[in-house]
Amino acid sequence: MINPDDVPDVEDDEMLARFIVAGQSIRSLRKYVRENNTVKPQLFLPYKHVELSVNRHRDCDEGEIWDFGQAIAQYREMALHGRSDIAVMSCTFDSLNVVAKPIRNHPQGVPDNPNHADIVGFPAAKEDQLSLAEKLAAHATDRQTPPDSE
């Protein structure tokens, strides 16, 4: 994991994880993932804001990446259904960019995470966000399941 006291800027050659957290039902999972495990654009729509939360792989092993996902799911009281990875260079087009956004001592109790980042630059209009989300989903990996599931 990244040293929380020395968080570097995000570099183009890094990989990012977008965690798939949803309610317990398969129906809620289908909102983000197709039957063939490709991800839908909805996974890359910013939630209530104009930035999208992601996790950097930088200085992490697979176990640490999944630990971050599990912490997010527990905080949100949802199930971790997997993740989809995407290269930073695939997230820097049109108005989009990726910035380091470490979480530390969050007032609402979000777990500390020096590897947290945001994809920023989404327009305010949902239809414009969806257009960008479609491009992101096209460059993302298929759903990977957590090591202790399915």
C-alpha cells in the first residue's frame, strides 16, 4: 500500500480498481455486470457527485486490493461482488482525469485508504456522464470475483 505520509501523484501507467458493491441480491448485481461478466457503464457513473471513487493498485498486492474493497462494502453495509480494473491512461480523455484522493480520518467513518483516488471532470448532466461511462466500461476488465466467493 502507498505510504500514507507520502502519497504520489497518479501516473498514466497505473491500474485502478472500481469495486462492485451492491445489495445482496443477484438483481442488484445485474445493474453493474452482464451475464458474461463484462461490466456495464453504470459501474462508471459517478454517484451523486461529479467524481468517481476508485482504488489505485500502486504498491499493493492482490490481498490488499481486495481488503480495500471489503472495507468499502462493510462501511456501506453492502456485499462486495467483485471489481473491474482499468488503466489510468484509459481514464484521461475528454474532460476526465485521475487524481490521488487519500482518505484519512474521514468525519463519517470511512476507512483510511492512502490508495484512494477519484476520476474527476465528469459533466453535471447525467446523459453526458453516461456517454463517458460507456467509454470507461469499454476499456475496463471483466468482473473479477473476490477470492472467497463464487
